[in-house]
Amino acid sequence: MTPDHVNTVIVGGGQAGLAMSAHLSEQGIDHLVIERDRIAERWRTARWDSLVANGPAWHDRFPMLEFEDCDGDGFPTRDSVVRYFETVAERIDAPVRCGVEVKRAARLPSGRGFRIETSDGVVTADHVVAATGPFQTPVIPPVVPDGVINQIHSCHYRNPEQLEEGGVLVVGAGSSGSQIADELLRSGRDVWLSVGPHDRPPRSYRGKDFVWWLGVLGKWQMKTPPAGREHVTIAVSGAYGGKTVDFRRFADRGMTLLGMTQGFEDGVISVAGDLAQNVAEGDANHLGLLAEADAYVEANGLDLPLEEEAKIIGPDPDCIVNPVRRLDLAEAGITNIIWATGYRQTFDWLEADVFDGDGKPLHDRGVAAEQGVYFLGLPWLSMRGSSFIWGVWEDARYLASHIAGASAPARDSA
């Protein structure tokens, strides 16, 4: 691997790594991006075939480049996003080394800089940026033992045809779970969806996409999640042209809604009695955002069309009124479980005093507790939007400035 020494090594060649590279180049700082697979690998191999972005193309992009193959109000496909980041890498001439894995990054004995051991040799650097993103190690709760039923994480789901014949239980009703369950239902499968606490914004309201509303209402810039809502998922979709996720409509179309999946014994899934509460709280989130939007329109004298029908909450279907508490998989004909249960962050390669007792990074807007270490692309890094394409661009700008400031004395003395 060349060169032997750079100012900054960026670990990860996805949206975070490329944003960091763009801003470091603008600052005139030499750097190297190390990616163990390919650029935007998660978009290539950890997404299902029909996936589209959850935000419209005008919003979910870097300011430097628009999507060339998607209308601004459209939702880019998985392949379109991959092409987008490949184009970004070319435009900024990113110094990316693909197919190289970082094995270990540790401070040099001198205490200044880091030694980064990779599958293609060693490089040293003054700074290390962990830009591996939030989707690192898929989490499947230890509920159903291996071998009992075909079960996969949502990152390994591709399409309905890959599954065993029969019904499907989807656990988790955030963006991934709700979209996968919808696709399976449309394919003719019998589907059960385990719904936990969630936010459920409108896809659009009064002629504006919900991402626009989050912007003007200041919600993208929130610094911390609301108390008690740190791990709440968001049910939003750009699929099929972009529709508001409505679990009652799912049920009206034949999907069976369940509360949170709790346990498993003798072929039977035990289900919590929290379905009605979870759906009601999602409704409250939905209606609350509409109310804030209406107040904003009135306060600013905007001419946006009324949309009272968006406030209508339909009657509870039978699966909410009479919730299932025990689900016999064989009796129900369920032969597959898809766990849309998220990921955990893994930084085993980084040997630095920058983690708490649970392995969570300690940082201030991505600047780690130990000098020379930075994090980028993590949820709530500096704001609610930090893990989104546009948000990671803003965070990378700040970190590049910080690195430039830390590097200035060395450059001046040289």
C-alpha cells in the first residue's frame, strides 16, 4: 500500500468516507480512504432488490452533485445510489484503496500518530477517521434457536422468491421491516408484522415531503433524541412512488399485526400486549407533526393546500382489537422469519481510549476523547440528520476543519 504515511486515514468508503475525503481535499490535506470491499458496499449487498431511498433525490444527496438518473422529487433506486457514489468518488478523485481491510489501528509508541495495519501492508497517519457507518453488525435477538425455521436478518433479504414457501413473520416495523412486509404482502404471501415503538411521519403533507417539514420545523438539527425515544425506529418509505406507512391499511389488506416479539417455546412465539399502544403512539407522532406543520403555515402565511384527509385515523382492525398473544408457527403456516432489528456498531480494529463500557464511541460532534481519532456517519453524531447522506456532508465539513486546525502547526513548522 502506498503511501507509507499520510496525514489522515479514513476507514470506510461509503457516504461518510467519501464526504470526509471531499472536505479534506478541499482543505489540502493528504489522506487515504481504505475500504475493505467496494465503494458503497452496503448499498450493493446489504439491501433488497427493490429498495429505493427513503428521501427524495433533491434532499438525500451531497450539495456538489445531483442524481443524474432520477427526478428531484423521485426516490433513487439502490443501483442509482451506488452509481451516484461511484461518480462522487471520480469527481473528487478520492484516494480510495478498495479490497483492503483495516486489521488494527493503534497509537505509535512515540504517542504521535497511528500505525494502521491492513491486509495490504502498514501505513501511518496523524489522524484516523472511523467512517464505517451505523450498519455494521446485524442484530438478531436470541429468540428462536437456529435450525427451527428459516430466519434471516433484513440485510440478507433480497426478494420474496428467495424465501421458503409459506408465510413470513417480519419482526420490526421501521423503514426496512414495513417496506419488506409490504412487498411480501403484494407478492401474495401471508404476512405477520411485529410492531414495536415507532415514529410514523407522513410521506408528504400539504404538497411538501416530510423531509422538507423536518427541515423548516428545525427537527433535522435536533442535537439529541427526545427522552425515552433513543431507540425508536421511523416508519417511512419511498417505495411505490412514496406512500405514508399506515399499519391499519396493511391490516385491511390482509396483514396480521402483532405486538413486540418476546419469546419462543415449543414452536410458539409469545407476543407482548403492546400493539395497540405502539400503533397509537405512532398515530400521535403522525398527528403531532401535521399540527406543527399547520402552525408553521399559518405563522408564515404560506399558500399551501389544505389536506384534512391526512388527519383521518381509520378504525382499529381486529388484530389490534383482539391482539394475538401466542403465535404457533406451524399452525399459522409460517416458514420464514425476517428480523428487521437493526445493527450494532463494531470498532474492534480501533485500539484507543475512546469508548465507554458498552463500546459506544465517546466524542463531541465526532471529535473523539483521544486526540487524533474521529467518528463520522453515526446516528446523532451532531444532530438528527447525521447518518443521512446530506447530514454526513455537514459533519464531514466540521471534522475536516478540525483536522486542518490540528495539522496547521505541523505544516507551519515543516
